[in-house]
Amino acid sequence: MVKGVPAQRHTAGYGPWSLVAALFNVLVIELAVWATLPYLLLAIYVVPLIVVDLIVAIVLEARKGASGQVGRGMLIGLLCVPAGLIVLVPGFLAAQAAGLV
């Protein structure tokens, strides 16, 4: 109670669990994408991992509390896949065109 007003419980949408989930997601998903990128045909094996991760993130995001924070963190972590490809693919193609790969 602060100055006669009862304290209200504030549940933040993001918290430490969101950060941990985002970092773990970036580690696992981005590592899988980068490991298969030189072999573009092998990248198809990463798609089921991304889809399962997306489904779990959406289900968790709809929940309240720490589970919701984890879901939001996973969704943020999933942004690393297109961002990583946008950065990595042009550089890889330029290196391949220059004969460095």
C-alpha cells in the first residue's frame, strides 16, 4: 500500500523469461540455419524445426504469466531466421561469385 492506495499486481508482457527464451531460440534456430546454409538443399530439414517452434511459441504466447513471456521471447527469437538469411545470403553469394567459397 502506497499513500493509502492498495498495490496492484503488474504482470509485464516481457521479462527475464522472454530474454532467456529469445536467446535460446536464436542459438538453436540460427545455428541450424547457418549450419545448413552452404548446402541449400539441406536447409529443407530446418523447416520442420522452425514450424514446430512457431506452433509452440504461439500456444505459449496465448497463456498468462511466465509461459506467456516465454512464448513472446520465442516469437522474438524466431525473427532471427529471416534477419540472419537477409544478412548472410548476399554475403555468401558474393563470396561464391568471387571464387572464395
